[in-house]
Amino acid sequence: MPTPSAEALQEQHKKRLSWMPWLWYRLKPKHLLWATPWQQQVQQQLSELETITIGDNCFIAPEAALFAEPGRAITIGRQCMIAANCFLHGPITLGDEVSINHSCSMDGGGKGIIIGNQTRIANNVTIYAFNHGMAPDMPVYRQSSQSRGIVIGCDVWIGAQVGIVDGVTIGDGAVIGMGAIVTKDVPAWAIVAGNPAVIIGDRREKPLSGSNIDLPSD
């Protein structure tokens, strides 16, 4: 089997980073020599084409689709990660150290999505801050949409394939179990799961480390 070229290995490494962006923060200095200019180019292009502000030491996969027209800005704090195949449409505000894993879909609607510091979002999460009208006298697609906005606190852990609907506020430190559909506000420190999501625990009463609660990895 022929030895792959340095260029091929580098391209594969870029793909690996795009799908597992936490590896960005483990890169050796020799890898940062090519990875840093690559990321600078990705982020500069986004900043030039869209209404996007990006904090220091972030990683944004080039396969991610970020759209932020004037009035629908996306603001990204320091040391955030956005993985491949994510779709983000502003208005969206991310705090510092927010992690969004692959294939997530977010639309800020009219009022926006706000995500607090150090929140982790696993893959295939859907967050939509708007709803269509559902009056029976006309097709749904012709009805105007409404938006109340979504607020997610700090240090929240959102598991894979979670759905969060417009108008929801999730308190600091909450955990949302895999596949949950969040239709109501979630108190701080609550552990919720199910469709619709209900409270099944409290982080302060039953620490997740070493527990038998069936929750997703990120």
C-alpha cells in the first residue's frame, strides 16, 4: 500500500477537525503551522460575507453553513466550536466556550437564540425560535410566523437529537437527555428527558459522574 502524501494527510486531518472540533485545542505546534492560517481564512471569509462577529481562539468547520443578514447577526464568543454540517441562521448569540457538534440546525427567527457560556450541544440538535400560524382558513405556508426567542443558560448539556421549540428558557446547569423535545421552560440544574421533556432529576442531588442516568455523550 503506497504511503499517503503529506497533502492527503493534511486534508484528512482537516476533515477530522471539522467533525470533531475539540481536537483543535489538542493540536501540536507543528500542526498549528498549517491549521491556524486555514482557520483564519475560513473565519475571515465568514466575517466578510455575513454579519458575524467571531471571538478569539474559535474553530468553525468550513462545512458549517452560517447565515447572518443585517438585522440577523451571529455573535460568537471566545473559544467556541462549530462542527461540520451545522446550519445557523441568526439572530444567534453564543457566549464563551460554547460547543456545537455536527449536524445541528438553529434558526433565530425574529427574536433570536441566546446560548450561555460553556454550554455543550451534541449532534443533530434542532433549535428553532419561531412558529408558523396554524389558522384553518388558509394553508400553513401562507401564514406569517411568530417568534418569542429562546434562551439557554450557562453550563447546559444538550444531548443528541434534542428539539427545542420557540419561547423556551433553559436555566443554568440544566441537562437535556438524548432525543428530548423541550416545549416548556427548564429550571436551573434540572435533568429532563422524554417527549415532551419532563424533569427526572436534579444535578445537585444526583451527580452525573458515575450515575446510572441514561444520558447522551457529546
